Amino acid sequence: MQNNAAKLLAALGNCIESIQAHLATMDDAQLENLLESMPSKSIAGSAEMVMLIHLYRDIENRKRGSKVLPFPARKARPAPAT
């Protein structure tokens, strides 16, 4: 049973990576068109919801210029006293 679950999770991971790679090849207009064609309501955990999350992430990353802070954000260290 665990072996089957591991295989399914690996396949799911491969599919998600393929989606991300495909979205990276699309231009901004194509991403916006795809977003508009997606259903406005989708069930949590569904394929549509996963796709929407990846679409929103890619669009936002492009708007920000891929300047996303690492999580958790590192705090600035105080300058050493001289």
C-alpha cells in the first residue's frame, strides 16, 4: 500500500513539474487567457485548483520580476560595534 502511494505521489510531482515548465514557456497574454478560461469556482484539492494556484504564482512572479523573498525572511543583522 505504501509503495502504491509513493508511486502516485511521484507521478503527481512529475505532473506538477510539467505544468510549471509549460507555464514558464507561455507569454503573459497566454497566461491571462488561460486564467480567464479556468472555472471561477473549483473544489479544494482538485486539478483545477492546483492549476489556478500555479497560474496565479507565475503571473505574480512575473509582475514582481521574480524578486520573491525567501521564507522565512532573514532579519538584518546589526552592524558590529567599533
